[in-house]
Amino acid sequence: MPERSREQLGGRRRPWLVVSSLLCTAVAIDGAIAAPECVGGTLRQAADQAGVLVGAAAGSGSIANDALYAETLAAEFSSLTAEGEMKWDHLQREPGVWNFAGADALMAFAEANEMAVRGHTLVWNQRFVDSTPDWVEELTDPTTLRAAMAEHIGMVVGRYAGRVDSWDVVNEPLKTGRSVIWENHFYDVLGIDYIAEAFVLAHAADPSALLFLNEVGISTANARFDAFYQLVVELLEQDVPIHGVGFQGHFFTGVTDPAALEQNLRAFSDLGLVVEITELDIPLVTPDETPENLAIQAQDYANVVSACLAVERCTRVTMWGLTDRHSWINGFLGDGFEPLLLDEEYQPKPAYESFRSTLLVPEPAAPVLRIAGLFVVALMVRRPRSTRPLRL
Ligand code: G3I
């Protein structure tokens, strides 16, 4: 398995940044001084300090047509996932007819801005929302379906070999909303081995890429998690080249269980796998943007980030969209659920600040360091400001 540490994927921990960032937090708490320009002021800088990547799902159209979108994406995020443009139904809607324009544009944008790229996704077949084109669902002969899968994976992974660091090889092998059901078209035709076969094909096309099984609804302790965990164990026992597990993380405010999330992340980390939060959004539980609801949302984001930071092999947290204006939730649930870190006007929400400050104050040192930061600020504010400018 390609070994990637947090340092390789996300940067180094830098103690001076931790201290200076704590001072920012402490000053804000103190309230006596206007917020200073803090070191590590963006999410990206904070994530770099924490040694993880922070990503966002994005689209090439928004990057091309909205300068603020492009600028914010590059400033705030160190990793990029194509929200739709690397999916099968986008890249090869008809057999042998390839459309790489959007994916290539995203790749170029990421490289120009020194962002990592997650590949999403090679095989995803659900009854309702998925990315399998109709023509693939019409292939009922195992040999033909295998050949289509081999051609697709080989072409796509091969095109971005050495540039996409990780691929969601199979997305949502469990049926969404059901506890334990594996059926989909690939399963029906090829059996459960379609998963192993997809991983082997991806590994052959780019031996350097980390290969992930990505799933929704595996963040609590239940039969669904157990079944998914068992599948991963079996894949490892068969020497299938699987390197990571993606926890999608489509939550609702107030219902995330951070202890269970951390435990489940750790379960795979303990198997030697990389784990990531791959599609994070936390819509308000009611479409009501009150300060109370936004505060609950902020705490939920802090809980998710803390859970990842607590697990050694948790290397990246990816937001599923840039701002509340761009979220798929608007089409799925309707307006007003405001699931992301930036509002529709690109302004940071309480969730943004809690996400950022959680990255800056990794557990378990946080309480001690926060007190130290407050102590230093207390000393500073006793001096005349003209002789001791607070520029951290
Ligand atoms: O681009 C076409 C446009 O040309 C057409 O006019 C329009 C008409 O409906 O559709 C547009 O395509 C839509 C596409 O998003 C781009 O907006 C598709 O219909 C729509 O199905 C697609 O939805 C995406 C969905 O995956 C299916 O690919 C969502 O944006 C995307 O957020 C969602 O992401 C998934 C993850 O991949 C897997 N986990 C769940 C997550 C949320 O469903």
C-alpha cells in the first residue's frame, strides 16, 4: 500500500502557528481588542497547521464564471473534489464517447493553486441517484459489463495517474437508507466481487493512487457499520488493493454522535487504512437560520473535525460544496437548510469559525493551550497599545 502520512498529504504541524493562532482565539474571547489579523487565518492555513487537508467539492462552470468562487475555493481549501465531473455519466455518457473537459479544467485549477485532488467516483450504482449511465445498466452479460468497467476505470484513472492522489473506487456499495443490502446492477451481474475487481483495475491504472471505498451512514454503531466493516476486512484478507475508507458525512444538526464517529474512524485506522470525511455537510434540522440553530451547527462541525483529528490516519475533511448557494441540499431538501461553512454571500458562518478554531487547537492540548493564550493576552493588554501592537 502506498504510505502517505499527514505530513505528506497535508503539511507539518508548526508549533509557532499553534501558539499565534491561540492568541487570536484568546483575543476574540477577551473582547477588549478588535480582532487582529491572525496567522493561520484561512481554513487552508489552519488545516495545514493541523497536518490535514481541507477540501471542497466544486464544479468547473462556477470556477470559470464566478471569480469570487474561484478565489475563495483556492484561498480556503487545499484539496478539491469534482462534485460531478469525474463521474461515469459525465465522462462517458454514451459508450466510447468521452468528455474530459470539465474534469481537465478542475485538474488544471487545482494544480495551478497547489491543491490536492480526490477522484470521485468510478463505480456508483443506486436505484435513485447515482452516476451509472443507462447504457451500462443495460449490460447484463458479465463479460461485457466487466469489459466496460475495465475500459472506464483504465481510461479515467490512467488519464490522471500521479495527479489524483486518491480515488473513490466504489461509492455507496450499501443501499442508501437500508441497513444492510448490497444489491445494485454490478452486484446483480458480477456478484460482490465487482468491488474487488474495480479496485484491482484502478490499482493497475495508477499504482500510486490511494484507493477508497466511500459510504454514507457508517458513522454510528449499528448493523450497517458492522456489515461494511466486515466487507472491508474481507477485501484486506483477499489482498485487494484498498487503502482507505471514506465517511461521506451527510449529517443533520444536532444528530451527529462524535464519539461513535471517532470510534468508527478508528476501527478502520486500526486496520492500517487511511480514513477521510469525504462529503461533509450539516444542514440545519429545520430551515430556520436562528442564532441558536447556527450555534448548534457550529458545534456539530467542531465535533466532526475533532473526531478526525483524534484519529491518526484521518488525513482530510472535504466539504460537499463551497457555499450555501452552491449546495446540492437546496435541490434535495429545499431552501433554508444552510448546510455549509460560508453563507450564500460567501460570508463565514459560526460553523466556519468553529471548524477553523478546532483545526488550530488540536485535542487534547487545547484546554491547556487556550489558558496559556489567555494568560499571554492578559499580559499584553496591560501594556499601552501604542508600544505593543497586537499584530499576531
Ligand atoms: O448538468 C446537468 C444539466 O445540464 C441539466 O440541465 C440538469 C437538469 O436536471 O441536470 C444537470 O445535472 C445534474 C448535476 O447534479 C449537476 O448539477 C444532475 O441532474 C444531478 O443528478 C446531479 O446531482 C449530483 C448527484 O450527486 C448525482 O451525481 C449532485 O450535484 C451531487 O451533489 C451529488 O453528490 C452525491 C455524491 O456524488 C455521492 N454521495 C451523495 C451526494 C449527494 O447526493
